[in-house]
Amino acid sequence: MSIGQLEPAAPILLPATGIGSRTPAVADSPMATAGTRPTEGGGCVIGVEPAEVMEPAAGAKPTKGGRCAIGVEPAEGVGPAAADILHRHFGYTGFRPGQEALIGHLLAGGDCLGVMPTGAGKSLCYQVPGCLLPGLTLVVSPLISLMKDQVASLDEAGIPAAFINSSQSQAEQSRALRRLQETGLRLLYVAPERLQSPSFQQGIAGIPVSLVAVDEAHCVSQWGHDFRPSYREIPRFIESLALRPAVGAFTATATEQVREDIITLLKLREPLVQVSGFDRPNLRFEVRKVKASDKMECLKGFLMQEKADAGASGIVYCATRKTVEEVCAVLCEAGLPATRYHAGLSDSERRANQDDFVFDRKPLMVATNAFGMGIDKSNVNFTVHYNMPLDLESYYQEAGRAGRDGSPATCLLLYAPADVRLGEFLITHGERDPEHDVDVRFALQAKAFELLRQMTYYATTNDCLRRYILRYFGEPAKVSCGNCSNCSTAFEEADVTLDAQKVVSCVFRLREKGRSMGKAMVAAILRGSREKRLLDLGFDQLSTYGIMASSQTHHIRVIIDLLVEQGYLVLTAGEFPTLQWSSRTRELLAPGAQIRLRMPKQKPATTSGIVKKETGRQRSTGTRYPVSPSDAACDSSKLGDTVPELRPPGSRAEEDIGDEAQAALFADLRELRTEIAREQNLPAYLVFSDASLREMARVRPYTEEGLLSVQGVGAVKLERYGRRFLACIKRHGQAEGDH
């Protein structure tokens, strides 16, 4: 069981109001729509006229008992009923890209796979059908915290839903099943392991299931970044149902190989595959290359810049429990409202710390990477990776927990070369699945090392960070996004052909001696280091020894990384990777060969203007930008690079939400939201998101009709909170004399 699964939560069992109960769902019921007919259990199936006999549609396959899966052609649009649900209960006036096609396909009874980035509205793709389909929508999720958040959010939207999980007592679980049978919940959330429980199977026997929604579907693939064997048992449960329901699989990140696994292993039938764009324009990606010893000061500087001391909410991810403890302690000593989360804490402390974060009592969470997978918190302003993750899929999913409501947010990675060694150690000594044989384990480990290499290239590239991510997922991207730390830096291209040839020559001379070494040793040889191990191995006798003595180690490492990334050298897998020639290496040594590298422009020093002299040549020290209280902490010039100006004017750190009056109204709306959240014992973002409050402050609606036009304000929330928010807006208007 993962850390995310251990989050305890009290059951939220909602009355069957607002949407209506599930049974009886016959043609004359308000819940029945055109194209439904009763089933044996008193429910009905979408897609067939009530008077018709259900015949196999083209492409449909028989299911258990000789019945046929729903195989009608999906409607082109979802119709007014779905649009009404979207606005009335969720407060949105239109569907986002990809949502309408998936919803329409599920309503027509088809299977689907939706790959949509965090914040793109995956949950609506099964929640809206769950409100319209006559039977139960069963949501399979591995994370208890996600169940709790989504059920609470559905409750706020007036939609009856509940969950059953291991955080509940047996009596609570039994009450939940009775409630399901007696009142007809629209959606029920369970973990994949729950599907194989005899008591659960008995409890839902006779309950018509219209849709099974599989969240975090990448967990079914052993090539994914979060493989869970229990996902492989989901098809067996579906096959045990009297009538096969529609099946929808959803995930935020999945490569083509993982997508194929999802379709095959979940046994999706001719699914509609909808891969929405992976890009999230509201996120700003930053990488700061620092020494490991300087990370803490750099982190503190960033948090002050992001106004974490003034209540901005964010997550700091660390690779180990020990690092979580150390970072959290330092931040608390610095007066920042931080708390912690990792598997070494007791259940009660994890629960209390998570609630402190969700309710904004401690808006800064320091945690291992499992935290946040099931958190629907929409007002996370930033994420920081204190250590580099093991793969880019995990990084993008974790970083994407910022800015879920569409507001500008920052995703920072603090990178040090030691992160690579830590990653290699974690891969080599990680927990092994006893069901895997030696060959499978070897293949998985080799794949893990390859993923770590791709992650390292992201951390070290000088190209557009967004473009690197999008191309990794197979999506075309512009050369420059204008909203990442690399695109905000003034670069110039430098011809590094000669230096690159020196590097590959050194690797060749080592091979002549029957040796292959890692990046650190190759750089040390080229610089002419006098370290004992190098001398003991006799590497000072190589012809390439000291031929780059005037270059800094960091510059040589950048050249090596570039050669590996472009395929001129190969970095072997394993705990101690070494450099070797590739099939492309000789191209670099051919006459006329050229290799260029984008480097930050060196600027004159702004203080004393000192020019250092190194081995007979002059080098500018470069401009140093004050990006933290300890100016040297993030100073990459110590590593042979120039620190870019990492944040452009008008960024979220400056709270750029309009003029002074608009900012004042936004602040008051947030205070009102906090007041209501405390009264209702709810997380503030469940009342209204920051994005909704910003829109209120910008458009200043004075009527209920005007407030309904704000994204995130539906009829249910208008009735609950509208009067108080309108009063707040009117008070500001009267004070400014504009109404």
C-alpha cells in the first residue's frame, strides 16, 4: 500500500438530493433520458429506445450471459442535459478541449482512454456522465485522499457521492453499502483492491453499474512510473458484472507504450482515445543549478520571493524522509508556516498535517513524492523539487499539482550533480517485486536508468524546458515558450567543437588502456587533476591529461552532457555509469564537423568589475543576480555558469491581478472565503477557487445573473454563498463610488 493510500478519512455519505436517486430509473423518471430502457435491476441502459429490443450493435461483443455491451455510435455532442449539469453543479459555461468527446462517448456506452494533464478536468469526464447515467458510476482510485477530496467537492456541488476505503471501520463500510442500496448514490469511489473483496462484491450485487471509471490508469503498466499490480485485476471484476458497463480510463501522463498497455490490460473495447495537449501554459518551469550545499539557502530565497511567508501555498518535494525532516525543520526555524508528510510518520500525524495543508493552516508542505497524488487542492501556487525526481513523467505529474485552477504558478527544480548519484542509488537498491523474475527485473532497472537519463537531460539543457517536456510526450512544441527559466535567459550559441573533440578523445584514450570511466573522472583527467585515485591509476600519463586545464569542471560536464544527449557518447546503465563511444562518435572527428552549444551570455561584473586571470587567458566573472537572501546560494557562476534573471516582470510573485482597487477586492474576497470555509469546516478552495475570485474581482458582478457568469459559480454555490460575495463586491463598489 502506498503512502497516498494511508490517508485516513471519515466517510462522506451524501443524501440523494440535487441530482436525484438512482432507482427507479425508468422512462418516466426525471433521471431517464431519451434512449433508455429498464434493466433487470430496475436501472436502465443508455443508448436504446425504450420500446426497442436491445440488439448487438456493429462492433459490439457479447458479454457474460450472452448479453451485449453497449455498442451504439457515440453522439457528436453531449446535448443540453450534460451542459446543464456542467453549469448548474460545477459552475462552468463550456467544456474544455477533449472533455465533450469523452463524455459523449461514455454516455453512448463506449469505452474510452483520456490522457489529460493535471488541471485539465479529467474528473468531470466521468462525474458528468455519473450524474446522467441511470446506474451507479464506480470510480476506481488508488488514493484515499483523492476520494475524500472529490467526494467533498461533489457534496459542495450538490451531487450525492461516497467512498469506501480502508480508513473506515467495518461498520462504516457496511453503512456506506446500505446507503448505496437504499438511496442510490450517483458515484462511489473505491480502491482497486476493494473490487476483489467478497463483502464488497456481495454489497453491490443487484446494483446496476453503468460506468466504471479507472483513475490513475497508468498504474496498470509496469512501464509506467507508478505500477500497481492490483490494477490488473480490474477487468476480472468488470467481467463478473451481469451486464458489462462502459469503461473509462484516465491518466495525466502516459507515453505511447503506457497508453497501449492501458488499452490491452484493462481490456478496453474499441476505445475512443483522447490525448489532450500536455501543455499547461499557466505553469512556469524553472531549473536552478546549484551545489548540493547551497540548496537550502536557494530554497529559502525562492519561498520568500513567492511570498510563502504571507500565505502562498506550495509543496516542496524531497527524495527521502531524512531530507523532508531536515528541510521542514529549517523552514520552520525561518518562520515559514511549514509542515511535513512521509511514510515514517504515524497515521494520525499524517492525517493532521495533511489537513493543516488543505485547510491552509500550514500552507507549505514538505513531503516525499507520494504526497499530493490524491489532493485536489486548486490553490497551490508553486511546487519545488528539492531533489531531482527519477523520471520526467513523475516530475510533470508532481509539478502539475500547482496551478490546478488555471492561475499562474511556478514549478522549480533545484538540480545538483549529486541528485544523479542519489537517483542511481535509489534505482539500484529500490524495493523489488518478488513476482518478477530476473530478466524482468533487469529490463525494468535498465528502463529506470534510461528514464533517469532523460530527467537529467531536462535538468541540464539550455533549451526551452516546456519544449523538452512536450517533446518527451510526443507533442510538437515551439522552439521557445517565453515562460521558463531558459527562455527568460539571454543565450548565445558557442562553437564547442574543439572541446567536444577533446572529450571524446579522452574517452578513446581510456578505452585504449582497457578502461572506461564516469563523467567526473573524465573531467578530472581533462583538467589535469592531481587527485590520488587518478594518479594511482596512471591516468596522468594519458595524452589527453590536462588538455582542458583552463576550463572549469562545470563547463566540461556541460559538454559531456551535450555529447550524451546528442548521441555522440553513450552513458552506460548501472550504479556506476561510464562513458563510451557510440556509433556517431567518429562523425564528430571528421573534417568539417561542428557542434554548437547554447550558453548564457556573460555580462560584465556590476560591482567591482574584477577580471580574473586563468592560465594565461582572461574571463569575465559574469553578472550575479540577487535571487535569494544569500546571494551566493543560487549563484551558478560558482559552477562556471551565469545566473539568469529567473522571473520576468508581471509574474505571480508580484500578485499581478490588476489595479490597486482590484487587488484590494480580491484580498477581501479571499478573506470572506476563509471565513465561510471555517464556518463550514471546508478547505477554502472548495468554496471558490482563486481563479474564480480573481474573475469576480475583475468583472465585479452586482447581480446573481452576473455572478453566475463567473467560471466556477454554479446554481448550487450561488444559492449557498452568492448573497455574501455579492454584498462584498457591492461594498467595494460603493466605497469607490462606481455603483
